[in-house]
Amino acid sequence: MSRPLSYNVWYACVVAVLVGVWLAGCAVGPNYKRPNINTPATFRDDNTSTNGSSAELFWWQVYRDETLQALIHEAYTNNYDLRIAAARVEESRAVATQARSQFFPSATYNGTVSRGKNELFGAPFTTGGATVNSAAVTLNAFWEVDFWGRVRRLNESARARFLASEEARRGIRLSLLSDVAMAYFQLLELDEEMKIASRTTNSFGDSLQIFNQRLEGGTASGLESSRAEAAFEDAAAALPSIRLQIAQTENELSILLGRNPGPIQRPGASLQEVVLADIPAGLPSALLERRPDILEGEQELRAANAQVGESVAEFLPKIGLTALLGKVSPELSAFTLGGANVWGVAADATGPLFEGGRLVGQYRQSKAEREAAKLQYQLTILKSFQEVSDELIAREQLAEMREHQARQVSALEKAVVLSSERYTAGKASYYEVLEAQQQLFPAQLNLARTQRDQLLAVVALYKALGGGWQNETNTSSSSPIWATNEKPPARVRYESN
């Protein structure tokens, strides 16, 4: 028994709709899958035995110097690189909004009013030599049916690049914190060098005066006086060099703070008074969770992968639906009548036949870009393990260096005291005192520089670990008010393979 024609038409429409829905749920091209990462079980030279991790520390719990916190606050507010990064995030957000708009129909309007001879709607048209008035007002709508997922791939790529820009901003923020801290610690170390050099210069000046008096009295040789003068000038020459380094470091820090180059106030700050929390290393999986450059690299890879799908969709036809509604009349007098009404619904499909290899080239280009993004992502992860390992080794070796240098300085200070006592008792010449002072000066400078390097290593390790698990995501009752002014960025979680 044959079915009615109306039933067959209805059945065909249902099948067509179901097929369309199924096709709309598919997107050509590869779906994103995180590349396999060769993750070591532990960092090299990770010998820390303390419980917890720097990932559990807020940055203001690590840098306990109030002056440094104020400088970081100022940098977060005024730094130009950070403000540029924020503008880039807004730019990426706008691009993602543009891509998302393709999911929806676009509607436009147009209107034409004209009067002429052998002309209609502004175009040549024979009217038998009569002068006529014409008018048209229409609304037009177009919607691309995303059968192949081209629009979805474009949106996936745009959203990934937006998230990548967010991570790039986080990376600049973390680098800014580290750069400000490093410049500040360098200033404190240079201040310590200035104190040592000034103190040593005064001491050598006193020695030179004594040797000159003894030379005039005939109780000392010209060699001793010359050696004393050379020691004095060597210490004095260090002062302008240190002042130059201080000025350059202050200028560098001023730029980070968004200021014009100038002096940096650091009242009462001392290198020896800086206390940093002990920062044990985190786990590799936690590292990938925190580091902005790794998260940014993965989003760039995701975007490149989506571009492959978009290039595949370019080989397939684009199917669109159009609609038209309005009024068109060659005579203004009939414009308001029902006969001037116009409407229409249409579907169209366009697709490539011959492009001379352009589409093939685009497809190959997108695959090459995806491969480059994948390798860059893997390289970033590999370098991150190197950075953490380097800083762990540096912390351990610098601690040992400082211990030996502190003992050396203590021994030389004792030698200066003993030689002075021997000279006062008439058991030694002042040349012995001068020699002890000459050995003490560079030893004190080396100890101050090692103390600085220890602080810089902690800063570098904190940066290599991504700034901490809770950085920019949680608040604490001990945190400054200004530390929570900024909305935390979107995060992409890391999952172990």
C-alpha cells in the first residue's frame, strides 16, 4: 500500500533535518590532543627536605621587605609592558568576539529612492522615455550553515589565542615581579659595596698618611709608601664605579616602575636584613600547572591545530541561507500598497573547483605551523626543567660558597686586628697591617656579591616554578589590599598523561 504524498514529503524533511544536525555536529580536521611529554620524576639536585612547596606560598610571603612590596605594587600599576600586555588581551578578546559572531545570522538593510528617465533604482532601465520615481526598502539576512565545522574551528582557534594572550600577560607580570626584585636586591648589594669601599678607602687613607709621615722621618722606605698609595687609589677607584652601577640600576628599576629615570628611595634597607622563605622545589606536574609560558605554548598549539581543521573545511562547499523582506515599487504612489511587498528565501552553495594549488598550500602551511607550535611547546617544557634544575644547583652551591667566604672574611678581620695589635706593641711593621687590609677588601666584596646571588637565585627559582600555585588566584588575610585588585585570568588545568 503506497503512502500519501504528504507523508513522503514530511518524512524526507525529517531525514534532511536529522542529516543536517548530524553534519553540524561534526567538524573536519584533527581534534586537539596534548602531545606526550617526557617528564622526569624529580628535578636534578632537588635535595630539599622541607615540607610544602613554593607553589603554596603567596609572593608577598616570599618577599618580606615592605619597600620591595611597595615597589612591586607601583610596577604592577604603572609598568608599560604590563599595560601593553593587558591591551593585547583585550585585542584578542575582541578577535574572539568577531569569530563567535559567525555562529549567528547577519542582517543588513538598504534603501534606494530615485527619479529619472530610462532609469530604475539608480540603474539604466528603459521606461519608454518616461520620467519615473522608484523606491526600494529591504531587510536582508544571511546565515552560513556550519556543516563542516569551519566556523567552529575558527572559534576554537580564536578562543585559544585569547587564552594564550592571558597567559602571556601572566608571564609578563611574573617576569616584572622578578625583575623588580632582582634590581632591588642588586641595589642593596651595591649599597653594601659602597659601605665596604668607603670604609676601606678611609682605612687605606690612614695607612697612607702614616707611611708618608714615616717616609719623611726616614723610618720607612719609598716602596712601602708606594704600596700604601696604590692600595688607597685602588679602593678609591672602586667608589665611582659603584656609584655608576647604582645609578644605572636605579634607572633600570625606574623604567620597570613606569617612572622617569631617577633615584630609588630605600630607607633603612640592608642586604643582611632581607629574609626570604625557604623555597623547596615543586613537582614537574605542578610546574606545568603554574608556568605561564607553558600554558601559553599549549594554547598556541591548540590554535594551530584548529587552523588545520579550518584549512580542510576550505576544500568543501559553503552552504548559506538568505532571506529578503521589504517593499519595492517603480512608482512612489504604489509604495504603500500590497503589490509593492517583496520577500524571498533562498539557499546557496559555493565551493572551489580550481585554485591553482592555493588551498593545498594553505593546508600544508597550517600543518607545518602546528608542528612548529608542538615542538615549541615541548621545548618550552624541556627548558623549564633546565631552569629549575639550574637554580636548585645554584642555591646549593652558593650556600656553600657563602659559608666558606664568611669564614674567610672572619679570618681576615681577625688578621687585621692581630696585625694592628702587633704593630701597636712594636712587634710588626705597619706594612703587615696594610697587607691584611688589602686581602680583606676583596673578600668582603665577594661575600656581599654571593649574598646577592643567593637572593637572586631564590627569585629566579620562584620565577622558574611559575610564581606559585596560588599566585593571582587566591587571597590571604595577610595579603596587602592592593594585591587583590586585579581579576585573576582564565586558567587551563594540566593533567598528567
